[in-house]
Amino acid sequence: MTTYLEQQRARIEDALERLVPEETAVPPAIHRAMRYSLFAGGKRIRSVFCLEAAQLVSSDPVPDIEAISCTLEMVHTYSLIHDDLPALDNDDFRRGKPTCHKVFGEATAILAGDALLTLAFQVLATLPHTSGDIRAALATELSRAAGTVNGMIGGQVADLEAVNNSFDPEKLEYIHRSKTAALFRASVCLGAIAAQATPEQLAAISRFGENAGMAFQVVDDILDVESSREELGKTVGKDVLQKKVTYPALYGMEQSSQMAAGFIGEAQEALRPFRENAARLKELSEYLVSRKV
Amino acid sequence: MTTYLEQQRARIEDALERLVPEETAVPPAIHRAMRYSLFAGGKRIRSVFCLEAAQLVSSDPVPDIEAISCTLEMVHTYSLIHDDLPALDNDDFRRGKPTCHKVFGEATAILAGDALLTLAFQVLATLPHTSGDIRAALATELSRAAGTVNGMIGGQVADLEAVNNSFDPEKLEYIHRSKTAALFRASVCLGAIAAQATPEQLAAISRFGENAGMAFQVVDDILDVESSREELGKTVGKDVLQKKVTYPALYGMEQSSQMAAGFIGEAQEALRPFRENAARLKELSEYLVSRKV
């Protein structure tokens, strides 16, 4: 699994390298900041999910699939840069490195986030070997997942509002579904759409992605409690210090682990129609909950 | 002209009203902030340009043209919200009203900007009566104009870097072309693309938009010097106080006015192939330089 993951990541890194303007491109400051955060050692899980979903639907190579998968890293990285800003989560470290605004200043960090979001849509709009209808369908999926209504920004706003508020299971689920699961769902849906999935295939893959995303976020909450700063590369137990609404805070560690396993079960159940072809996507979803970072 | 402009603006306001989630949509905080800035009394010049360019190319009504024109207001408003932030231009007032972050806080303002940018691409991707190829072409144009390479973000970065630096005519032109003229060019190009312009028509309209945008920005620089806070609705002569690179600072007021007129001449010259059909677009470009706010 590790070797396989490394191979997929190498494909993604290569594609990202080609898609983002070079550091010397005018004005250099913004391209340096974009690249700093984009190449700060992310796990590329969303992109790998995208590549796998495409392969599940189509045994032939899917045109432009690497570029499509990269747009998920761009949107994910933009969201991290903005979330880390002093006005939001005020994080100085991310993956063990100083955050974008600590290195380049707040103004450039805000604009670098904006630029990565913009670039994601530019890449989708200009995919060279993909029909206009599919390019528009991909942008539809990504924009909804990143948006305010049941999307990433909506989840982030609810998350900020929930700090110091009383804990509420419904709100917690809304936050995790919108802030994290929506982009995971989009990750596999982008792959499936590019591979011209049938509506039934797309629905199954969408359900898989949403549940895998929920599992990922619950595990993230658990790791935030468990990990030392050295391991996770961000300030320890920040969620707890900021009184964020998390699964461990609401349900305790043991029940949270069970819930993560439950989401993975749901995710794998959704892939049943694909039978043994879905083996690798199932394995990837197990990796999500077994990871230590 | 005024009545005509008011009619066009009413079409745009109606369409914007329908495209942006209601204030009650969950989570309400973000939708309130988006709407506050979007409906803060903008002149809708970019949208009107878009409508006019479409009409210049096609005598038949162009499907979805109001929605297309609204994406320009979304991108423009997002850029204003982020530019006004304390880390960037640190403006407390815009069009005589407190800026987004003064009313809703910095976190919500950052996310409201993100959300408007995302919504613009969602609207283009989901236009109900426009082909996939055209939807993708529109998103290509808008994303490039909003991006880092000769686009709005690139111009903004160069503008921030230029503060307190020595004045340089080439840099000044780069900033204005990227920060302002690129989105004006996109405004008319979106209309032309939606109306299925020929490559020759698109090139002419693009040249018009770029030059009209340059004129608009030079006049903006001049108004910043001339206007009192009451008239312009933002802090007086802020550009001067912040030692921004502007046309009046580099060339003086009189030469700046001549340069604005020169850009308008170029813009109108570009429309020559359309002969008398371009009368209204020409008139609009004159309005840009004669305006007092």
C-alpha cells in the first residue's frame, strides 16, 4: 500500500508542478507563497481518491485525470491557508512548518489562498482533452463542495460560530459533513464524472466519498487529542484549547473511534455494486482511519 | 443615459438577488456578509459592459446573460472585501458604508470573499441555457482575469509591493492593467463569448475592454485625489497617504486626464468595425471618464 501510495503521489506532484506558475513568474511573491503551501508535504489523499474513483469507473486511462485531481489539492490548500490566518484559527504551524502567513505575511497569504482557488477553476475550465460538458460538470461539483450551502465555507463558518458554544450533535455533524466530507465526496465524484460514470455509479461513489470523509474528520479530531506536536506538526490539542466542537469532546475517545469505524463501514457498503474492483478504494478508506498522522 | 443605466442595473440587481442564497440560508452569517457587500450600492459598470457587449454581437437575446454578468459583480465584490482587510489596504469605509470586516469581523469577511469567488464559478458552471463549451470558455476568461498571471491578484500583489517603493511607469501600467483592466476586459469578453462572437469580434471587444478599464482606473486615481470623503465614500486621498503608485503621483493631474482620454480613444477605435452599432458602448466608455464618483 505504501509503495502504491507513493507512486500515485508522484504522479500528482508532477502534475501540480506543471500546473502552478513557477516561482519566478511575475509577481514572484504570490507564486512563492502558493508553492510553499501547496508543496508543504500534504498527503494528497483527496487526489489519490480522485484517481482511484476514475479507475474504478473506467478501465481505460481517463484524459486529464491528474490535472483534475490536482484541483482538489489547490482547493484544500487554499482552505488551510485561510483557516490558519490570525483572524480564523490563528495557527503558526502546519505539518511542522510555519504557516503561509508566518512566512509571507497576512496580505500575501490571503491572496495566495484566493489564487489557488481561482487556479483550480482555471485548470478545470481549460482541461485540454475533456469535453466542455464534462469540464462544466466538474466545476459544478467542485464549486458546490467548496461553497456556503452544505459546502466547505459553510462548514468553516459554523465551526467558527460553534467555538465556546454549547455542544450539539446535529451541529457537529453539519460542520464535519460540510467542512470536510463535502470535499472528499467531490474528490471521488470528480474522478467518476471525468470517467463518465453512470448516475448509479456516481451515486454510489458519492456516498462512499461522503462517509470516508466523515471518518477522516473524526479520526482527525481523535489525532488532535492524541498526538504530540512533533507527530502531527501542529500545535497540540488546539481544538481542545479553543473549545472547538469535536467528536471526542462530545462522545469521548472510545465512542468516537467506533463512529469512525461505522462511517468506514457505510463507505465500504456503498461500493458493494463494484464488487472486487473496489478493493483498492476500500483499502484506501481503511488507511484513512488507521493513519497516525 | 441615466435612465438607460438604471434599467440595466435593475436587470442586474434582480438577477443577483436570485443567484445569491438568502440571508436565512444556513449558515446565515456568511450569506448576510455576502449580501451586505454585494448590495452596498455598486455601480454595476462591469455587468452593464457585459450586457452591452452581448447585445453588440447578437441582436437576439443571449441566454443566461444576466446571470453571466452577475459573476463579474461577485468577483469584483470579493476583491473589494479582501482588499479592504486590515492586512491589505485597511479601509474602514467603502461607498460611504463600513466595510465588510468592520461589520461582520475579519474571519467572516475573508470567508465571504472566498464564497463570492466560489459562487461566481458555480454560477458559470451551472448556467441552464448555455452549452458546456461556452460555460467552460466563460470560466476560462473569468479565471484568467482574476488570477495571478496578468490578472487581478497579480496586480494586487504588485500594488502592495509598490507601496513606498520608487515610482516606475512600467510597474504602474502593469498594476493597472492587471488589477483593473483585466476584469473590465473579461466583462465585455464574457458578453461576447456568450453571444458567440467570431474571433475577430472577440479581439476587438477585448481591446475595447482593456483600454476602457485602463481609463477607468486612471480616473479612479484622479478622483481619489480630488474627492472629499463625503463624495467618494472612502477615506480621502488614501492612495496618497499610503504612498500608492498612481497616475497623478507619477504624471500629475493634467497629464493623467489626458492619458485617460487617450485610453478612451483607443477603446473607441477598437470598436470601429461595429460602426454605429457600438454607439452605446462608446457612450458608456465616455461615462467612465466623465463620472464624478
